[in-house]
Amino acid sequence: MINSVASYKESLSRIASEVLDAADELEIRRPPDDSSPASSSGRRIPRRSPRFTSPVGSPVANGSDHSSQDEIAKYKVDIQKLQASEAEIKALSFNYAAMLKEKEEQLSKLLEDNSSLKKSLDEVVGCAAKDESPKLLSTNSNVMKGNMDWSPIRSQRNTSQGNSRSSNHLLRSSTSKQDGFSNGSSHIVSLDVGEQKMEEKYANSQGNSKEHKNLLEEIRSLEMVHASHESEIKQLKSLLDNERESASIAKLKLQEECVLNESSQKELQELKIEKEKTFEEMKMLQKELNEKMSEMKRLQMELSWREMEQEPNGSLNNLDNLKNTISTLEKENVKLKIEKNELEASVELHRKTAAEKTGDNDLRSLNMNSNNLNENTTEDMALSIRKLEECLQETCKERDKALQELARLKQHLLDKELEDSDKMDEDSKNIEELRATTEYQKCHILQLEKALKQELAKKEELENLKNDELHKSQEIIDGLTQKLAKCMSLVDSKNSELQNLQTALGQYYAESEAKERIGGDLAAAREEIVKLSESLKAANQDLDMSRREKEDIAFKYSQVEKMLSDVKRAVQKLEGDNSKLRRTLEQSMTTLNRMSLDSDNHVDRRIVIKLLVTYFQRNHSKEVLDLMVRMLGFSEEDRQRIGSAQGATGKGVVRGVLRLPGRLVGGILGGSSPETSSHAPENQVSP
């Protein structure tokens, strides 16, 4: 059946190709209609020959054009009819090919169902034949299985051979089709013979108990095979699920890519909009630049006018020059306007000529052809008319042949459709028979699904047990996390105490560094004052020079005097500012001196507060008291009253809190010698 389908496909493809070739030839030759009155005359105009082009002015050519246009219109109608018939034939061929593909797929599915049903029949026969001899059963079952396994292989080989041969030639496809039918018939005969042998052996082998035992063993083996098949079915189902998941993932990826493409397109649109905005801004800037340039030119002109007014001798010459420049500018303006108008006119002309070029070219070609035809003689016209009549006769004959071939092909297609309808009826009968077998298999599949449901219920029970164990483990973890939180709270409280001490000492160090910075700033300010005094001297010298120059150029440059007066005012302001700065510097120097004297006797309140807080947090520790004594500068009587031990314990606390070297601690407290402070980094103690 498959080989016959392949042969039908190839024949249809060849018919369609022949029809298309015939239509192409008809379009090239353009045959006339038999019923047209112009066919008797036998005249036809060739394709744009350079010698036979009808001029516009000649009356003979105009008459021939009228008749030729009628013939061409009829040819076009015939061509349209042929094209419509070609389109119908193509549509029929495509529909027929689609139907054949569907039938091939159905046949392949039915063949697979057949093979599976035959295997199930073998198993049923083995279970039913309980009293047969094991040897006969084994041999017969092997024969049946061999035949059943061999038949689809042979059919597949025949189909592949048929397809390959049909692609090469029609004769080979027909031979492969005959081989396929002969193989199918031989396979059916072998199955019938095997069934008859089984029945005879079953009748002869009744009453043997040993054979019964062997049959039971074979049934068990068949059950094992059945179980293995079920496991394979499960694996295939899992593979199908995986493929579905992969397909869903691929769909999601495609959706994401579509979203990304849309976002990229939006970004491109935004970039285009921004580009247009920048372009508009550039235009605005160019306009502003042009305006500024015009203003600059205007200012230059005004300056030149003022200079001309100041100079009495060259005023007349300058006026003449200005008049000349104005006249030249006016002339240039007129020229620019004329050029602008010419450019606009040229643009309009280009637009018009672009539309009229085609018409002009056609008119020129017609005029040239008319001149050439006037030069040619009447003898050439007669020869061309004879040739055209001969060509028309040939094309009429070819058109008749093409129409006959089209009629024959249509009849052939109708015959093929009738044959295919008969074969489709036979296939429908086979399909109904196979549907009955598929219903039996569906019942078996339902049983397998029930078994799957039971296994799924067992899996759910196991998952519930696992979830209970996980809940218990999570409760244990929660208790441990609570203990950790308590420990972390204790650690945080201790860290807060250390941070308080560190901040107190850090503020003390910051104040000392601020004092050093203020001293450096004072030195820099003094240097700046010296530089300013030098600059003032230089400015005074410049003022003297400018005053001398003012006396010399007072009559010529009145405007310069105004500028100098402004400079004087600015200098006076600077002198006043300098005097104010000197006073402020003196005041700041006095305040700094006072601060330097008083800073040794004062301590920040925040440091004292933080020291007291740490003293009470550490339960009245001696180390904090020693720190307070050293930083606040207690007298010996106050120390004796408190009863604190004088030693290096304060340094240990400071170093333990801030983890700083001993030299810095000695500098802060002021109570240790440089020798002890140099050895302090080696003996750092943690709190």
C-alpha cells in the first residue's frame, strides 16, 4: 500500500511539472483563439523588434496596431484561462498529497498496533495451551514470533526500497509495489499454516502432566516479561513527562526572549527620541551662536563709529569706507536672495523632471522609431508580415496540441481519484477492525493505571513520614537558635561597654589633633599675610605708574580715567579689607594664645560622662579610677583621699580599650616617662 502511495505521489508530481512546462511554453508563444476573426489573417506582432515599431504619424501603422491590439487582448484572455486551470490543478495536487500523508501516518500507526496485538495473542495462546508438550510449544511459539517479527521488518525494508526506487523511476516503483503485495500475502499464508499446526499438536498432546508443569514455568516466564514491559512503559511515560517539561521550559525561554526584544525595541525608540531632542538642541544652539555673532559685529561697528567720531581728521574717510561696506553688504544680500530663489526653482524642476522622465523617454523613442521607419522601404514591411503569418500558424498548431494534452491530463486525474476512493474505502474497513483491537488494549492500560495509583499512594505515605521527621528536626534547630541569640546578646552588651571607652578616648585624641591643626593654620595665615603685604606694595607701585600715565593721556582717553577711578575704589576696599583682616588676625592670635593656655586646664564633659558610665558598668573598677585621676589632673591630696594605687594600670586600661601604642597613651596622660612609653607596645594587655 505504501509503495502504491509513493508511486501515485511521483506520478502526480510529474503531471504537475508537465502542466507547468506546457503553461510556460504557452505564455512564451502566446497562441491566438480559433474563433477570433484575426486568426484568418494570420497576423501577429512580435516582441518589440527594433525594426517593426509603429510610428505615431503613419496611417498604415495605426491600422495594424488596432488589429494587433485586439489579437493581444484575446491572447491575454486565453492565458488567464490557462493560468486559472493551472491553479486548480496545483490546488488538487496539494490536497491529494496532504491526504496521502495523513493516510500514510494512519497506516504506520495501525502497523504498530498490529505488531503489539500479535505479541499479546502469542502470550494468550501460550497461557491457554496448558496440556501441550514443551518442545512443540517452544518451537511453534518461536516460529510464530519469528514470522511476526520478520514480517514488519520485511515490510519496512520493502517500503524503504519502494521509496528509493520510486524516487528514481516509475518502473522500479511498480516492481517494488508488486514485491510488497507478494510479501504481505506470503506472511498471511505462513500465519494460517502455523495456527493449523498448533491446533493439531494441541489435540495430540492432551493428558500429559509433565507438560503441564513446563507450561506453568513458561507462564511464569511470560509474566516476568510482562512485568518488564510494564517497567519499560513506566520509563517511557517518565521520558514523555521530561520532554513535556523541557518543551514548557523552551516556551518560557521564548517568551522571555520576546519580552527582551520588546524592551530592546522600546529602548531603541527612546534613543531615537533622545537623538531628535539633541538635534533640536543643537539647532537652537546654532541659532544662539549666530545671534551672538551678529551682536558682536554690531558692537564692532559701533566701536568703529566712535573711533571715527573721536578722530577729526579721518572721519570723512571712515564715513566713505562705511558707506562702501554698507553698499557691498546690500549687494551680497541681494545676491544671496537671488541664489536662494534659484535653488528653490531648481528643486521644483528636479521634482517635476523626475516624474516626467519616463514620458519624455517614451516620446523620444517613438520619434526615433518614426524616423527610422520613414527611412526603411516597403519591401521590409512585406517580408515582416509574411514571417508573422508563418509564426501565427505555428502557434495555432502548438496551442491545439497543448489543449489536447490538458484534456488528457484531466481525464487521467479523474481516473486516479476514482481508484484512490476505492482504496480509501478498503483502508477504512481495516481501520475499523484495528479499532476493536485498540479498545482491548485500552482496558489493559486502565489496569496499569490503577496499579500506578496504588504506588503513588504509597509514595505519599512515605513523604508524610519524611515531613514529620523534618518538623522534629526543625524544632530542635529552633531551640539551638534561641540559645545562640542569648549568647549573642551577652556578647553585644560587652561590645557596647568597649565602644563607650573607645569613643571617650577617641574624642580626647581628636581634641588634641584639633589643637595641632589650629597651630598649623595660624602659621599658614601668617605666611598669607606676608604675601598679601607684598602684593599690596606691588599694587601701590602699579597705582603710582597708572597715575603718571593718567596725567599724560587724560585728554585723549576719558574712558580710561573712569576705569582707573573704579580701580582706586577697589583698591581702597581691598585696603579696608586688609585692615579688617589684620584686626581679625590679631584677635584670633590672642584668642588662640588664650585657648592654648586654658586648654591644659579644661576637659570635655562628654569624656567625663563616658568615664563615669564605664566606672559604674565595671562595678567600681580601679583601672577606670586611675584613668580619671590622670586625665582630670587630681592633686596628691585628692589621690590619697580616693585611695587609688599609683602605677601603670591606667595605661593598661587605655591600651586594652583602644588597642593603641604606649607612646600615644603616655602623651595623653602625661604621667609616664618616655622610656616606659617606648616599651609600651610590647606589653599590650587585652581587657
